[in-house]
Amino acid sequence: MARVELENVSKRFGGTRALKELSLTVEDGEFFVLLGRTGAGKTTTLRVIAGLEKPDSGRVIIGDTDVVGKTAAERDVALVLQQYSLYPRLSVRGNLEFPLRPKVRKMKDDEIARRVERAANTLQITHLLDRKVERLSGGEMQRVSIGRAIVRDPRVFLMDEPLSALDAKLRESLRVELKKLHQDLGATFLFVTHDQVEAMSMGDKIGVLRSGRLVQVGSPSDIYERPRNTFVARSVGSPPMNLIEGRFSDGKAEVNGFSLPVASSASAGPAVTFGVRPENLVLEPGAPAEAKIFDIEDQGVVKILTLDMGETRLHATVPAGLHIQRDETVRFGWKPDRVLTFDKETGQNLAVA
Amino acid sequence: MRERSRRLFHPESDIVTDVITRLEPDSRAASRGLSDLTIRNLFIIPTIAFLIIFNVFPLLYSLWTSFTDFRASTTAPANWIGLANYRELLNDPFIWRNFTITAKYVIISVTGQVVVGFGLAMLLNRAIPFKGLVTTLLLLPMMLSMAVVGLFWKLLYDPSFGIINYFLGLGKFEWLADPQVALWAVAIVDIWMWSPFVMLLSLAGLSAVPKHLYEAAEIDRAGPFYTFFRITLPLVAPILMIAIIFRTMEAFKTFDHAYILSSQPTTELIAIRLYKMAFLEWQTGLSSAFAYIVLIMVVAITNIYVKYLNRAKAR
């Protein structure tokens, strides 16, 4: 087990700067999730740590040593990819044994068998051991590729969107299993995803990546409750946080001609962007603001409403039992202490900055 | 230019409407005469006629002659002699020698081509400068006429002024006159000429191996040999097998350059023996039987290969 540290790592592919002075620390035994959109540099970060890409500048530290000059094999990390990367023409057992077989490891046959058995048990793929990998389903393939990582007892697990290619149900169950695996192994995990639900539900810590830079690092609740800027605010939560342009006047928020209360702690500024999560919008008869129901999405437990305020549309999450019609005009307000204010120009959270 | 592209891509433009009408049955296109019947008469019937005249008929005719004592050089009528030709051939020790020579030649030549061709493909399967040019140059031997290749390799092999002895410093080494070496010399020419073919197919196979597998192997600390035998080879095997099938069939019927290069009894491949039997000795019936024996052998060998190929694919 080991901690992983990136120090001012930059990487350029031709004219694109994939990573810009990225610094990042994953503590020993931590489940760190790197969240970002396509092209944010998530995969590059993993590949730099794994040793598949050489950074243009900066240091990569695994444990106590700078590994920039070392090959992927010397770093002793495991990498699980989205496309499984199972070795074709081999059985599941052959795949699990693969990383243990090379001569440099000098591992005895019974030790190999023991490790394969243990990994197969952990992932419940014992019954598949003698099957060829071509005959596995997507979920089974991903289990095998995770198994191939486990057998090695690597210092760090790197996972590049391992669940993205699976269907929703399987993704959920593997998500739970991966978390449990992390607890059992106590290993350092660096997990990359574009899926905010995955990030929120799995990570001890989340790092939000945007065009090669870390925007914010924190616990899931930190990221959710106290986003540093509007980008992070919109990155997590489904539906994402509502951002409404408005202004302060007399200690109240003025939005689209309506005046809404805000907590006194909110820092004042003439023109700001208010951020409020859908679940913090409240529909009640005497509320200060008014909007028309544009759309209703019934999700069973909750209904997600799209409110039309003319220039802006807002999402609100309400209990599914609420009877409401499209095109109905409703009154709504928000929970004043849950309203965030962002700089209108820079998008920075005024309470954090 | 803009006008043209507008005409091409605008849905209402006349070109597009024209194409659409052509695609619809019973439309203008049909009235122009390009009906299924016309297509059949214009293309399919001539092709079938051609196949029947030049392939099917000779095949059946030679099958019939193989059971007769027919000689194309005389006007004497052919007599049905049953399996006598086959019996004679299979009991002839000289024929078996031809087969042994051919087998040896096929093994040397195909092995050489696979090793050299696959090796070249491995070297080319990476980013190297002038890759396209290098590949094209390597493919050139394949495009020459076999007879021409035979003629100029005869010059290259020449013991007194040949460039091969000059470069290898072999003095007056007899490539073609020495009965022990001649077959190798013929095989080397074949390897030189057809390795590019194996290379081309291997290159296609190699470039189809997903890069992430190599990365996974690298992270799993697999060495180059381990990676080659566990990942590269199994994935390229099916296409390599196809190359081997083609080359074996071709090597089996090698004639041109072998005939030109050497007249040693040790290089008398079955095709050469067959040629002599048919057109120097005019034993048409006998040589037809011989040709059928060769055909059966080639089909048998190919079948074995195809079985392996299917197994390689199924795994």
C-alpha cells in the first residue's frame, strides 16, 4: 500500500495541454475519485501514474519514491480499464495467472493457485475459472479484469471508468462490491469517472478535474454542499444545481423581479449568481416567487419539476405524492440557508473565496 | 465549386432526384433497360460460360483422360484403362522422390517466408520514418513475374560473376550446380519473392491487436517474450494461418523459377515432373492422373490447415 502524489505534473499531446501543473495527493488506503468530463485529463492522469505516459514536467511519487524514470512494470500498480483488456484466447484462470506468471516474479505454483483462488472467491467468479474470456458477459469480464488487479497485491489500484461499459443495474452492484473490496483490502484506490453518482457514492474524497487542472478536492459532502465555483456546483447532483443570476438588495435576493430571503451569512455583492439545489426549492402557496410548470418527470420517489420563470428554467425536486399539472402556475421559495452565491463573472463561490 | 456541392447535396437538386429515381424499381432506370434480366445476360451468363469452358470442362476432361492411355501427340484413339495410370504412378519410386523433394521445398520455403515475413511485419508495426515508402519497396518482389525473377536470380547466383558470391565472399560457390544446394537456392528465391506477402497479411493482423492489451501486459510486468507468445501470436495466428495456406498451395505447384533456375534431379518438383510428363513425353493420360493425385494432396493439406485455422479462431 502506498500514497500517491503528483507534483506540478504537465503533459502535452501535440498542441493540446492535457495536464496543466496538476498536483494531487491520494493518501494511503484512500478511495479517491477523479471526476471530470471527457477530455478533462482524467485518463492521462492515470496513465501518467501507471507509467504508460511520461509527464513533460513534474514529479510522480508513489510511496516515498519519485517514479517518473521508472517503467510501468517497476511501479507495481494495477490498472483496470473500461474496455476490460482481458487477454484473449485464455481462460479466466489464465487471465488471473497472467500477472503472476512472468519469470521476474519467481512465484511458486501453489502460491499462484492460492492467490487466484482467493481473488476468484472475493469476486465470486470461481465457477467461471475455466471458461474462455470470450464467453463471458460484460459484468463477468470486468470482474475478471478487477481480479487480475487483485491477485498482484499492487501498491495502488488505478481504475479508468471500469463501470461505464456496464448496464445500470450491474453498475450499481459492482459499485457496491468495489467499495467493499476497498474496505477489505485497505488498498489505495484512484478511480476515474465522468459519472457524478459514482463519484459521490464511492469516493472518500473527490477531485474535480477541469481541462487538466484540479478545481476542487474534498469529501463528497464538501463538493456537494460547498462547491468552490459554479463548475463544481454543476458537476455533481442530479439534476444539477440551479444557477440564477440576480442581485442583492436590502439583504434579500432579487431574482427575475421576485424578492427572496437569504441567510445573513451570504456575502453581499451587487450582481451575483445564486446557486440552489433542486431539493432546496420549496413549493408552497404563500411563497415569494412564481413560475409555470414546464415539465414533470416522475421518478417514483420524487418528481422533478422544471419551472419556467420566463428567462430562466429551474429544476425542483418535490415528493412524488404532490399533485401538480403541467402549465399550472405555482408559488415557490427556497431554503435561505442553503443558497450559495457565486461571483457573476468568475463563477467563484463568494463564501469560499 | 460551391454551386456544384449545392447541387450534389441539396435534397431537391436534380442529381439527387435522379439518383433516387434510379434506385426505385420500375422507374426510369428500368425503362432504360438495366433490368435484372439484362444484368443476367450481360454479366452473369458470360462469366458462367467462361468458367465452364476454361475451368469446369478441362477439369472433367482431364479426369476422363486420367483413366485412359490418351496421348495428345498422336491421333490414336484413347482407350479406357481404368486405374492403371494411378497404379503405375503410385508404384513409381521416382514419382515419390519428386514428392519428397517438393515436401522439403514447401517446408523450407514456407517456413522461411513466415519467419522473414512475420519478422519484417514486427519491425514495421511501429512508428518508423518513411514507413509507407519502406513497405512499398518491400512489396516490390511480389509484383515481378516469376519467370523474370528466375532469370535474374540465375545471374545473381552465377558462380563466376554473380553478385551473391561477391557480397558473401563465397568465391566460386556453386549455388545451382551443386545438387545438395540447388533446392535451397530455389527456395531462397521463393522466400525473397513471397515473404512480402506474409509480411502484408501479418501487418494487418498485428495492427488489429488492441494497444490496450500491450499496456495491460506492461503493467502486469510481462516481458517481451511472454507478451509475444501470450498476446501477439495468438491474436495474429488466424491471419498468419491464412498466409500459410496460400503460400503452401502456391509452393506446392511452384514451376517457373524452379524450372528456369535449375535442371538438377534434386530440384525436380512435382510441377516440373508433371510438365515433362505431359509436354515432353506426351503421356497425357498418365499426367492427368498425376495432376489429380497432386490436387487431392493439396486439398487434403489445405483441409488440415483450415481445421487448425478454425480451431485458432474458435479459441
